[in-house]
Amino acid sequence: MDARKQVIVIGVCGSVAAVEDVKLIRELRRQNFDVYVVMSENAKNIVGKDALEWASEHKVTDKISGSVEHVYFCGVQGIADLLLICPCTANTLSKIACGIDDTSVTTFATTALGSKKKIIIVPAMHISMYHNPFVAENVENLKKQGIKFVEKFEGNKVKFPDIDEIVRVVKEEISKFKD
Ligand SMILES: Cc1cc2nc3c(=O)[nH]c(=O)nc-3n(C[C@H](O)[C@H](O)[C@H](O)COP(=O)(O)O)c2cc1C
């Protein structure tokens, strides 16, 4: 019998970099991960739900329903081994840092934090947003909580990193022991 594949849930936010997620999902699957997607309403303006369903070969969560998807994936007994919020907007990372939970992605993150699940955040935005003092403080607070950041600074942007780099960090984090 096949060993259970490790499960990665990708939280997709409304950054223009969300268009990169189709390739990222395919690469993670090539690396033998089972990939599920949760997306915010604003992400739907950037990348199509159908494309993410095609890439992951799973239904995409874009709304928390009576099936309590956040608990199914990110609760203490949830099937997710890691929540990868990628790309993450200034909006979503700030909400997570403040315990605000009003989108599908922030509901998954709130639950994952409470369950001590591994979380990686890949921010993508103009540097002026990232250097906003409140956003910068929120980033620091999230890092203090053990959330891993993959940041690629280039020019006046925090850019979407190379897919190989994201995959490398995912593999590194998922292999670490966490109680
Ligand atoms: C075309 C477009 C591109 C955007 N790119 C970014 C971005 O790269 N980073 C960011 O933080 N916000 C970006 N925004 C703004 C976010 O979509 C906005 O803050 C939204 O409220 C985020 O919602 P979410 O965090 O729930 O996905 C962009 C908006 C649009 C319309």
C-alpha cells in the first residue's frame, strides 16, 4: 500500500502573483505532495478557481461551509501537514497577525495557528506596502510566532520567489519536528 502523501494547503490571496500558483501547485505535486487550495474572494479577481482545481485535482475552498473546511484541514486532527499562504497580501498577513478572521484564507490561518500547524507565508507586494510600519510590525509578530517567511526583495517589490526556492523551503519545514 502507498504511504500517505503529505498534504499542503495553499492559501491564495488577491495579489497579482497569484497567477504563479498554477505552476507552483503542479511542481509541488510532481514532488509527491497532495495539494489543496483555499482562496480569498479577492484572489478570484486574479486567478480562476477552475485553473486551481485543474492544477490541484481537488475542489477549491472559496467559502467556509457547513463542512467546516478550516477544521477538516487545519484543526488539531486536520489533514494538512503545512499551510502555505502564497502569495500573501499585506491585508491577509495583517489580519492574521491581529487575529482577524473574515475570509476563507484567514479562517484557515487562524485555525492552523491555534492547532500549531506549520505555516509558511510568501508575501508579494510593493515594498511601500511591506514597509508600512503597521504591516512591518505584523510581519515581525508573525515571525515571532514561528511562521516561516520566504521573502524575495527585488527593486521596489517583494516579488514572488522562484518556484524551486518555495519548494525547497516547503520540504525543509515539513521535515522539521514540531510538537
Ligand atoms: C490587480 C491587483 C493586484 C494586486 N496586487 C497586490 C499585491 O501584490 N499585494 C498586495 O498586498 N495587495 C495587492 N492587491 C490588493 C489586494 O487585492 C487587496 O488588498 C485585497 O483586499 C486583498 O484581499 P485578500 O487579502 O483577502 O486576498 C492587488 C489588487 C489588484 C486589483
